[in-house]
Amino acid sequence: MAEEPKETKPGFMNPVAGFGVTFKAMFKKRLTEQYPEQQKTTAPRFHGRHQLNRHPDGLEKCVGCELCAWACPADAIYVEGADNTDEERYSPGERYGRVYQINYARCILCGLCIEACPTRALTMTNEFELADSSRANLIYTKEQLLAGLDEGMVDSPHAIYPGMDEQDYYRGLVTEAAPGTEPQVAVSKGEKPQEEGAEA
């Protein structure tokens, strides 16, 4: 024998139940964050804006392998690799990332790109204020993502540490730029060699 349907509450009780939730919330402590005047501290492993890291002497860790771009599920990363030369060296290895762009209109900050990076060149910072009114401004270039220079570093391009090779960099044997290291002419960026005898 089929069970009889249970009696439902009268229709006028539905709004009363809804207002009951609102009435309870009126007496709860309010949580108001005074942003941006008082910014909340993020977690240590927060997934924020990306950063391209350097070796202790200032050379770039990115080798232009494009693994981060392949791992990105949102197709937000664009990389173009190029070959290093003795006259213009950006990384200790054979290649470097000549063009590096991240489109934050697409990026979902999942962190798969940093897991794919074999040289730990790409990491994520705690910076989260990425909103902008222009789509073009949301495309971050290599110059915007590249880490700043610390003490003991020389801006790339410059020569590799004398007597060291690429493996020595990853073993941590290079701790700063060699004494007397001078930046090389970035011909790929449009810089021109200074003519001999020309005034500095």
C-alpha cells in the first residue's frame, strides 16, 4: 500500500523561515575587511603573480624550454627561446627565454607551470593585485616578470663565471658574479656596440 504524502507546512511559513535566517545573522559579529587600507596577509605558499628567477650572479634561470607553456591548461603563457652566444649570454646553458609573456586575463593561478619548470626559473609570489581596466596591461612581459638584482649580481647579458659550466650553477657553486664582470651589449634588444674612442 502506498504511503500517504507527508503534510507540508503552510505556504505563509516559507517567508518566515527565510527571514529567520536573516534575523539570526543580525546578532552575529560582523566581519568587515578594510581593504585596501588594511591588506590581509597571504599564506606562505599563496599562488600569486609569477616571477622569473636569476642565478646568484645575475644570469637568468629560464632556458626557454617552453614546458611551462605546454603545462598551462589555460594557454596563458607564451615563450620564445633563443641561443646564447659568447658575446651575448643570458643564461648558463645553450638557450634562454628571449620572449616570455603571461596573459593574466587567462591565467587561473593553478601553479602547474611552476611544477613543470625543470630549472626552478618560474615561481609564484604573494602579489595578488592584478586587476586592470585594460586587457593589454594584463599581458606581463619578461621585463615585468624578471626578478630584480640583489647584491653580488650583474644584469644579464654577461659572461659565465670563469672556470664554471652550466652544471656548476645548478650545484650551487656560483654564489655571486665574478669580480670584474661587466654587462655585455644586448644586440638582440637593439643595443649597439660602443665604438672605440667614443666618449662614455
